[in-house]
Amino acid sequence: MSAPLNIHATGLVLDGTGVILRGPSGAGKSLLALDLLDQWEARQLPALLVSDDRVEIVADGGELMMRPAPNIEGLIELRGRGIVRRPFAAEARLHLVVDLVDTLERMLEEDVLVTELNGVTLPRAPVPRAGVVDARHQLLLIREAIAAVNAPAPTARQKTT
């Protein structure tokens, strides 16, 4: 197990899929995280916060694990209200990196759909930040990215003659 890497991000577990939201301060990570938690709960699917603003990432046997940064577990900022509490996971496997970006690309190249973090290659979803697209568009992009991560691997078919 590697030493923890503390990154500026918000970590979530959405129906068993570990997701981090990365982006600069003010990009809308916390609000998007709260919206994702609400959407999953509305669909009666499990959803937990890992950590808001700072997430510790640890490499463990070729996988990455997320943990809350010390002293902020279960806490998330809701601008206009302050710090609010949500149920949280003390540790979760990381499956997907969502990067909040400044543009909306119509068609993405395959190479932008992966990223490396702490020496591990992961699926990546570039999602326009708040103000570039509306929250519904962001949610749809993230739901599709999670579906792609969880899609069964294609089975090899044997040619018969």
C-alpha cells in the first residue's frame, strides 16, 4: 500500500461505483456532488460521500482507494448555507475520475476518456463545469460514464463454419 496522496477533489460512492470530481475552486464540485447524492437516493440507490474538497488516494494492489481527508469526513460545503453533513464511506475503491472542464466537446476522442492517478490508469469523464452546461446535462454525462465503467466486458465470439 502506498503513502496517501491528498488531492483537491470530492469523492463519492454511487451505487458501489467510486467517483471523484476534480476541478478548480468554484467549478461546482460540491454542488454537483450533492445533486448526484440526491439523484441516486431519489432512484433508491445507495449513495455516500467520501470526502469534500480534499480526498486521500492510496494505491493498493493496482487499485486506488479513496478515504476522507482527516477531520472533514461526512462534511460538505453548500455555498449559501455553509458546511452540511451527509452519510459517508470511510473508504471506497475509485473507479472513475470526473474532471470539470471549461468547454463542451461534441465528440470526444478515446484518449481523453482515460487518466492516470498515482500510477494507475482509470476511466475519465470530462464534464463541463457549472455555467457551461446545466446540472441535468452534467448528471446525464456522469450517469453515462458510470454505465460505461460498469458495462460487462465484451465476450469473445468464436467463428463457426
